[in-house]
Amino acid sequence: MLDLTPHEALPEELLMFRESVRRFVEKELIPLEHKLDSTGLLDDATAQQVRERAKAAGLWLLDVPEEIGGQGLSLLPLTVFWEEVGRSTVASWVRDHGLFGPMVGPILMGLNETQRKEYLYPVVEGRKRFCFAQTEPDAGSDPSAMRTRAVKTDTGYRLNGVKRFITRAAKADFALVMAVTDPEKGARGGISCFIVDMKAQGVTLASSEKTLMGDSPCEIALQDVDVPFDNLVGVEGKGFALAQGYINHGRIRQGAHSIGAAERCLNLTAEYASQRKTFGEPLSERQGVQWMLADGFTEVYASRLMVYDAARKVEAGVDAKLETFMIKTFAVEMGFRVLDTCMQLHGGMGLTQDTPIERFWRDLRSYRITEGPTEVLRTTLARQILKNFA
């Protein structure tokens, strides 16, 4: 296997951590890929075995602070972890196996102590599950067009609206719901975040959509759902900033997953090209194939540096919104493009489930849409850049 991770990009302890995660992936995850069902999931017994081994290996509750039972990893180590587990289709976050425990994310970590006791700690302990509900039928790429309203009442807020394509909603005990509290301000101080019990009166799972990745995100209908003041997350009007922090983490995770998947498939493809003969010579002897592989490894190397840099900036409290846009428009698109090339070079074998390429291909195709379509982010990125020259 060719490894192009720049050592100076990571301190020694992270290189050691990376190697331990890679050994776990090689030993515990990759051998299970043939056991995935049509939706990309392991059976319950096998998944539980992996969880127990992850706990034993110290790969459990990675983003949860040590004082409440987790590993307390910051964003750069998490990025290294996501990259390594991205090398196996077993750990795809699209289908949420929970093989390494629940990832709580920045919004739950921002809850006050009363809210933590009711929601965060039960999630950490595995007694509750949650989902993040922002996308709407007419407000996917443009959250500022959000129609779900939260109107203040004597006891809290009353929510009305519809959320669509909400991952993990079917199994969630509560949702982190983004809703408009001030229509005039919109995304600039008029959107708030609420904790909504999925069993509350007026909450309905309206439908689910089967996707090419194998998961089934749901539509959530909210009709006169009363939410107490205590379930407002943070300050009223600051929900959009919370959501952007959550999504920025998601974009870095997608970039890291793309790197791991692309690098593994490039290695598989380089090996295959050296062995596969057509018209009397190996594929690897053809300049066209050589250039495809050279470009692929180069783009993986560049993407890794971009993702590590963005993770460091977010970790340091630097506004790295533009960098996460670039990860989507470069690293995520790179991942799918490289996977598509690997599939092409495998020919008919690339279309079969005998290699992991077709499942990686489906998962990475979704990244170009989820956490913000690349076309929208490219446009937003350009506008932000051009502001400096106005």
C-alpha cells in the first residue's frame, strides 16, 4: 500500500494514534465488508462485537469529554480517525452503525447543565438517540428560506413546519430542530435551535425516502408542537450559527472520509492494473492509466493537507467557513471523481460487490449533495472571495 501522509503535518502522538486506528480498521472492519446487507448494515450481533472491540481498543465516545466518560478528542484527531475509518465501507457514517459510540457533536456539547442531564448524558450512555433537523422541502441548500416557525407563547414556543431528509429520525428520541423565531432577521439572527421530543404531541414521521446509499431519511411534520423555554438551545436567534458549526464539522468529516476511501481504492486499483492484462500487456503499462493513477494520488495528497489545515483552524477557534467550503468543492468532489476512475479501471469487476468500490462510489456520490451541494458552496465561496475586491 502506498501511504502519502505527510509526517510533518501531524505530531508524533497523532501518527501513533493513526496507526492504531488503521490496525483496527484492517483487522476488525475490512474483513466484515462481505457481511454487509443490502442496506450496508451489519447484523446486530456482529455490530455489537465490533463495538466491544472498539471499546477495548480505546476507540469509544471519541468526541465526548473525558469527565463524562469519553476520549475528549479535538477536531484534528477526529479528522485523522474519520480518514482511517473511511477506508472501510463498514464504518460509513451515512448509515450510522454507532460502532464507535454516539458522536455527540458541537450542539449537544453546548447544552446547559440542566439540558445535559436530560439529553446529553443519556446519549453518551446509549439510552437516547437524536437527529439534526434543518433541511426542509423548500429550504435545503438555502437555510435562510426556512419556513418552520417557532412562535413564543406563555410557556415556551409553538412550532409548525416540515423537515425533510432527516437522517436517523426514525430511531431518534429527540431532534435538534432549527426554526424561525424572527422572520425579518432570518438567517442573520432570526433562527433558533430547539430540543423537540419525538413523542411530543404534534410530531409526526410523515414519510421516509430510500436512498442509493441504503439509508432511509425521514420527513418530520411539526403541527402546533409546544416546546418549553427550557428546551431552547443557547440564545434565541443564534441557531443558525450553531447549525453552521455542526455542518462545518460534517464537511470536514466528509472530506476526511473521502480521502480514506479514495486512497484505499487507488491502492486496490494500482494493484489490479499491474495484474490485469488486456491486448497482451498489463493496464499499468498504458500511459492513460498511469496518468489517471498519478492524478488520483496527487489529489488525495492535496486534499489531506486541506482537510488537516481546516481542522486545525476550527480547533483553534478560527473562522474556517471558507476552508470548509473548499473541502466540499475540492476534497469531496475529488473523492467521487477518484472512485469513479477506480470503478472505470476495474471494468466489469468495478460494478460488482466483490470489491468495495461500488459501495464507496454510492456513499461518496451522496457527499456532493449532503452538508451543502457543491454548486451552492462554490457560488457562496466565490461571493465571499469577491467581497474582498469590491
